[in-house]
Amino acid sequence: MKINIKLIFLTIVILFSGTITLKSQKIILIQPNTTYMDASTMANPPVGGDTIKVVSGRIQTLKFRYLTGTLAKPIVIINTGGQVSISTTAWGALAFENCNFIKVTGTGDPTVHYGFKLQGIECGLSFSEYSSDCEAEFVEILGSGHTFFGIFAKKDFGGTPPVPYPQFNNLLIHDNYIHHVTEGMYIGETKSPGMEFRHVRVYNNIVDYTERESVQMANCVEDIEVHNNLFRNSGTANEAWQNNCFQIGGNTVGKYYNNIMINSPGYGIIVMGMGNIEVYSNYVENCISSFIDDRYWTLSGTSIIMRNNYFKSSKGTEVVKNLNQYNRMFFQDNSYDTNIPFLSNSGGAPPVLINTGNTYKVVSPIQFEVVNGIFKIYPAGPVPYIFIGPASPTPPTSARIPLNPLMFTDLVTGGSVYSPKYLVDEQSLNPDLNQHPVSSPWKPAKTLKYAPFHVYLDLGADYYIDRISLHDLATTGKVVVSYGSPASWTTLFTDPATKANIWANQSVRIVTRYIRLTMSVSLDSKINELAIYGFKMSAYSSDLNSGPELKSGIEGLIADQFTMDGQEPEFVVFPNPVSDRLTISPFNTGMSVEILNIAGNRVLSGKTESVETSQLPQGAYFVRVTDQTGKVLHRTKIIKGQ
């Protein structure tokens, strides 16, 4: 038996130490009984590139002060040994004061999606005082007692900050789950001026069940993007002016896109920023839609643009209530399904106001689910919705679904003359190779007088289906294909049977367990084989139990890698969202990279670490990295931005 001396030594040290530093590995272990680390008082404080591992089993607060890494090498705080679940009666569960260039990541155990689970009386995770350059990923924060803030990032000056104004740069908050708190995220103090936030990214987060706003931002003055989040069930306490979903506060600019905002007694989106604001491709449901106003820090002549958003079941007297009279206002190509005016403009006439292409129409509901804090979009929904909301697990590849005669129920009175089993008796034949079945078709008796005649197929479970192929033996008769359930059917398409001896291939986008075939016009139809393509939804759901795959952030922006405990470096795919060029690191000889569209079709490939993406349309894609044998080494979802 091989004895791991290093492991034995390390275990002994852990047992007798609260905090230890191993210089050769640059690892600091924080034991459950350690609650405080002040780098300014330490003889050998952590430095850039060091990793602070928080051991699972702790329940009390953990506070850090004056940690300082570098842009190239942040100090990483990560869980180890499982999930770190902090439930404390202290002000905050995990707090950082005057800390710079740090990353909090819950990716320390591949069996746990959210490696940190935080419950504090007032706050879950905070970056306070003069902190800057901070990142948080794969952290769950939930209410405990009177938990107020989920994530708190600011220092309050009451509107009179020192000059020059303090700055918080490079705040990245992504892939977190915040629920059952009072305020989901509070970024920047409400009064202006204040500490200025620059280069902020908030994406792939789920914020659910908040008594006040899901997110409130202010004094975010440069390079701000909030995208692909789910903000749901906000303002549940219904306090006046605190019952909204997402607030873009004063002295704020930015791009806000691809977010889902559902269920708020107040407004879905409040815009009170200074200008240079774009709000686009968001889905807003069951809210009083949008409110726009100006504030003291409004920049006259700058633009606020609201375009290509989906407003469903708006509860107000108009979709957008505009009180802004200083910014240029553009409302373009938005969709809404409530029969109310799209825009009311009661704040005076702005310098420019464009209101065009906004359409009262059917707005389909977005279909998704959240399982254990992980978002999953239903691939059968409308195509534009695939790009909205947090990143979903990668769907399995579509393949032919095995069919057999036992799946069929014949609803023809007295039974069919030719059984529906003939529809699946030559399943080895491939429609794509133009291989034609020759057996008999399904056929009711011609003596039957009362149409329609039905058979249905029970797949045994829900499947996502993207293609149905029918083989015709004749040129007469139509077959209607439906989906749903034995008690409720929705017509999918009609096979006109206009050519003999061909495969008729129909592209579809549905999730169902049951498929029905119907003859209602003629009994001369001769369909003698059926092929269905897709994947089992339970296989898609099983991905929800896997650990996170996306690795991005401060070190991702500059492709810095570090190794812990002798493990191989993790893949970094950056930037995400991407514009012109995507980089994969590490990338060794023999590796290949593929970029797939949402349907799983390859659109780009290469054998170098850098892939040109400027020609890709905006939207969601999947990246797959393989070795020279074809083994998949890494996969993740990316967003192609502007």
C-alpha cells in the first residue's frame, strides 16, 4: 500500500492549527474555529496568487480585512471538503472590509454546485469600506432571522464623499443564488455623489423571493452590464417604493439585457440613471412594467434606449411610464400583450422622444424551471427566449428515439385493419441515407364511416423533440400529427402526402410524452414508418446535479492560471460575453475547439487557443474542447454580445 506522507503530515497540522500557511503551495486553510483574518496585523499575510481554503463544517461568521492581491493574481477564497454552510447571528456571514483583488468562489468541490451557503442576520456576503476589484461566484445566500442584504457592495458617505471620489473597480457577481432575503443585491449607496463603481458585471444570477428589490444599483458610472439573470418574486412585503423588481438608480449608466423579471407588485424596471442607458431583450411578466424618471445627476442630451423587450401581463395603466424630460428617449420594437397604451409621457417633452415599432401582440410565456437553485430553460420555447436568463446546462445531443409497437394505442373502433405497429417495424432504416421501408402502412378499415381515426404513441417519459419523419408510400391522403396528452391534443403539422416513397422530415420544437397520428380527410394515406429525434428530458435534468463548469472572472480576463493541491489547471474560456475573439486556456497540442449553436450544430472550429468570433450573430452558444482522441475535456455556454 502506497502511503501519502504529504497527506498524513497535512492532516496532523490541520488537527492542531486553526489557520496554517504552506508557502510552497500558497494555500491557507481556514478552520471552522477561525472567525477573523486581518492581513494588516499578520507577519506573513496572504499575497496575490495565494488561495485561502475555507474548510466545510464551520457555521459562524468569517470576516477578512485588508486582503490585497493583484489584478493578475487575485487572492482566491474557496470552499474545501464540501459545502461551507455559515449560519450566524453576527451582522454578516462572509464579510470583506478594505479588501482588493479578491475572488470568492464556491467551486472547491465538484459534487456541490454552490460551495458557500451563507445565512447572516443582516447580510450574506459583503464587500464594504474601501474594497475594490472583487468577484463572487457559485455562492448561495438565503434568509435567516432578519437577513436584509443578500450581497452588499458599497460604503455610505451620505452624499458627501471625499474628493476625488473613492472608486470600486471590477466588481463581478455571477452564477449565484440569492433567495428569501429582504434586498437581493445592493450595489452602491442610494445618495449621490458617492463611491463610484466602474467596470461592473452582474450575470447568471438567480434572485428569488425578496421582500424588496431583487437588485438596486446607484453611482455606477462607467462600463456597467447586468445581463442573463433571473429576478423573480420581488417586493413581496409590498412596501411603498420598495416593492419593485430591478432598480437602475441615480448617477448610473450601463447596458441591461437578457434578464428575466417576473412577479412584482411594483415595477419590473425602474430607470433613474443619468443616461447612456440601454435596456433591451429582457422578459418582464406580471409587474407594472417600467417607470422612467430623471434625477439631479441626469446628463442632459444623453440617451435612454428601451428596445426589443417582452412585456407580458402588465398590471399598470401603461407599459412604460415616462417622467424624464432631459434625456433623449428611444422606445423601439418592444412587444406587449396587455391592451393598454404602451407609453405615457407625463413629465414634459424630452429633447428627443422616439416611440416606434412597439407592438400589442401575443407574448408567449417563457418556460423554465429552477431546481436546487439551478436555472434550466426549456428548449421547446420560442427561439429568442433561449438567449434570455441564466446559463442553462448543456442539452444532450439530439438523436433518434427508439420506438417499438408496445408504445402504440389504437383508438380506431374495432381496431385497424393494418396495425399501427407497422409504423415502427423497420426502425433500422435511416431516413438520412434515403433508406426506404417496404412494409404495410397503418390503415383503418375502409368500411368505417365516422372519421377521424387516431392512434397515439406513448414514449414513456417527456422528450424534447426537434424532428419527426414520416415515410409515405402513396400520394393520396393526409395525416395530422399532434402532441399533448390523451385528454388534450395540439396540432403540430399535417403531412400532405404529395409524393410517393419519400421521407417527409418536419422540424419541430416541443416537449411531450405523447404523439398522435390522425386520418380525418381520407383513409387512403399510406404512412408505413415513423422516426422521431430528440432527447429525454430527464437526461437534461440530470445535468442539474453536476458542478459548475463556467470559469471566468478577474483572472479569466487575463488568462491567469493557478494550481492547487497538485490538481491540473482548470479551463478558462474568456471573455464571456465575447465580442471579437474567444480564448481557451490552457490549450495544448492536439486539442480542438468547437463552437455550437443552440441547436447543437457546429458553427466554428479550430485547433488554436484563440477563435475569431466577430462574424457570429448575437446569442447563446456552446463551447466544446476535445483532445486528439475526441474525448471532451471541457464544455460551457457563452454569450456572443455586440
